[in-house]
Amino acid sequence: MGKIILTGDRPTGRLHVGHYVGSLKRRVELQNSGEYDEVFIMIADAQALTDNADNPEKVRQNIIEVALDYLACGLDPKKSTLFIQSQVPELCELSFYYMNLVTVSRLQRNPTVKSEIQMRNFEASIPVGFFTYPISQAADITAFKATTVPVGEDQMPMLEQTREIVHKFNTVYGETLTMPEILLPDNKACLRLPGTDGKAKMSKSLGNCIYLSDSEADVKKKIMSMFTDPNHLRVEDPGQVEGNPVFIYLDAFCRDEHFAKYLPDYQNLDELKAHYTRGGLGDVKVKKFLNAVLQEELEPIRQRRKEWEKKIPEVYEILEAGSKKAEAVAAETLADVKRSMKINYFEDKELIAEQAKRFMEGEH
Ligand code: ATP
Ligand code: MG
């Protein structure tokens, strides 16, 4: 059996550097590794609507933004299938059957959903669609027989839920679905990149993001006003690097060669951290270095995005072709699922013949 990737993003905003280190950069590497038979990248518009039902325009406008970010980062439509979730209706049908395999209390235990409910002030009235999105995510993953799901740490409970559904389905109906594995970033700092405000997660919904498409000036402005160690008031004060987002971003992005290029007084990040910790190193100097490192990473992405922005109709053609291909694959899985669940009445000639015989013989 081949190796297949499925992953994606909600079109609730442009993509940011958290998405980049958490999943996007890895996807491009995996796509180019030649080790995967198929790479499916989904723009999860139906999932985005579960908490934006009253704002479909937001979702609609952000589909192109996410697609442009994909292409800018190097996802290549010749190697990866880029598609839109809502254009693959088979995913809804799969979700509908998987819902029978999951209890309400199991969904209530999902820690990511719990914190997202709080964040959205949904405590009093959670939309059913939002509550059940981990099930729909299981449909997305299994529809493409994904073996590998490269995502950030916040997706761990979703993968766990999917694996439980696969196990349950295969136990009840016979071996049908592929068991997926999560692929988390190797670098600890990339598991869940914090926001520029120091909050635990950079998130489109929190407005604490550095977007891949931000201008050079905007990136610089955001970095220079980033939250750091609040007790590091004067340059000579000792500072804390743990939990300090500026150093977490450096952990995520900087390599030794950046020091030779932009900050030759230090050999590597350990030396810089040691100086900050003992005091005598100002935030501004560290932030300027981070800015240089990030700009180097983002500039080629920005340039490629500008090229694709001139070809919007072509981007939609890519998404349409990708969605058609994705639908064909999902339809095969759905047929397998229905066969296993014995809801394939019309193709089951044996069933029809056996019942015809039984009724003829008056045995019912
Ligand atoms: P929303 O607030 O609408 O949920 P989001 O910023 O959480 O948006 P998603 O589309 O939900 O983004 O997530 C897409 C992918 O990016 C997932 O694989 C997720 O794990 C990863 N991801 C999102 N935010 C971060 C982050 N701050 N650090 C690392 N990975 C992240
Ligand atoms: Mg999210």
C-alpha cells in the first residue's frame, strides 16, 4: 500500500508563520521528497463554516488567499492535489455514517474543541456542526486513505479521534479504512508557535499573527513591537528566554549561518540566549536579528505570491481540477464503506437473488 498525505487549512484568513512552521513547510518538503504516492491538500471551507455560518463571505474570500499562500510556499499542483472541501460531497456522507460510531461524551472530552469553544464564546450554544467537526475531519482523512497527516500539535486530539473511528469502523464492519499517523514538526518550537502577543498560539482568530503575505514593513513593525520578557526592562537586566516569543521564533527559524550573516558577534543561538539570560543584551538587537532572519525566509514566498496574484483564474482552475480528482478518490472510499456497511443494495445481486428465492418459497 502506498504512502498518502492529507492535510489542510481553514479559509478563515491568510496563512501565517505558525502554519508555515507547523505544517506548510513540511508539506512542501514531503511533496518534493518523492516518497509519497499522493499528496492531498484541502481548503476546509465546510469546516470553516461551522463557526462562521453567519459570515460565508469571509470564508469565500479567504479560499483564494489560502490557495495563493500554498502556491507561494511551493506547493506544486503537478505534484499535489489542491482542492476545496465542500466540492467533495462524499465527505458529508462519510461523516454521516461515522457519527454513529462516536459518543457525545467522547466529543466533549476533546481538549482542542474545548478551548476553541471558550475562545469563540460558544459555551451557551455550540453549533452542532462545530461540535462534530472532529468527525468530519475523520471523513476528510480516511476518504483519501491517508497514511500520514502533517499538522501542528493542536491537531493531536483530532488525529486520535480519527484513529478511534477507523478502529471502530474496521472492528464493526470489517477491515476497510486506512489507519493514519500524525506527523508533528521535529522542532519543538514549531509544534505550536505562540502569537506576537505572547499568547500560547498564533491564530488567525486571535489577530496575533505574522502573515506570510505581510509586507516587509509590516513584518518589521510586528516584530519590533513583539511581546518579550516583561521583566527585562533595562539592557543590563537579566532576561528570560523560556516562553519569550522572540526566542521561540528564533528557535523555529534561525540557523547558525544566519549569525555569520547578520550578527557575527555570536556563533549560534545558544550564545545569544546565554548573553540575554545573564543581562546586557537589549530586546531591540535581538528583534532586529529576528527580523533579518524572517525577512530572508519570507521574501521568496512574497515574490512567488505576487506572480500568482496575476493569475487568479488559473488558481481557480487548479482548485477545480484538484477538487474533481479528490472527488473521484473519495467516491471510491465511500463505495468501499457502503459495501462494508452493507448499504450497497443495488450492486448486491446475491442479496436480491436470495430474497427473491425466499419470498417465492413463502419463507419470510
Ligand atoms: P482558526 O483560528 O480559524 O482555527 P488556525 O490559525 O488555527 O485558524 P487552522 O486552519 O485551524 O489555523 O490550522 C491549519 C494547520 O496549521 C493545522 O495543521 C494546525 O495544526 C497548524 N497550525 C495552526 N496554528 C499553528 C501554530 N500557531 N503553530 C503551529 N502550527 C499551527
Ligand atoms: Mg485552528
